[in-house]
Amino acid sequence: MDNSASSQRSTILKYLNEHGSLTTLQCRDELGIMHPAARVNELREAGHKIVTHWTRSEDRTGTKHREAKYVSFHQS
């Protein structure tokens, strides 16, 4: 499995295109991307319109976290 930064960016973009938003925990649990903030920042630097909304959620252990929810805005 390719776990390069480039592959992680592609995975995030694909997920955002299909679902519209993605949280930090989803990135880690579902996509295996351990530092999504860095990849999202790189995508922004490349010109992608991604906004961060701050939410509260629980992980699998029930621990509450302040969590980023990334939302993509597509241009028509």
C-alpha cells in the first residue's frame, strides 16, 4: 500500500469529492492517514478550496476531542 504524502492527498481529495466532508478521526480510522491537517494544508497550498469547521466528537474509547471537519467547495 502506498502511504506517500501524494497518495494521502489523492485519497483525501477523492473522499471529499464523493462525500463533501471528512473529519480528522475519519481520516485516521477509515483512510489510515495519521496527520490529515498537513495533507489538507498541502492541498490548500495547491489551490484546493477546503474549509475547516471545528466540532466535538468521541473516539472509539469514548474520549471526547475537538476535531476538524474538512469541507470541500467545488467550482462549477
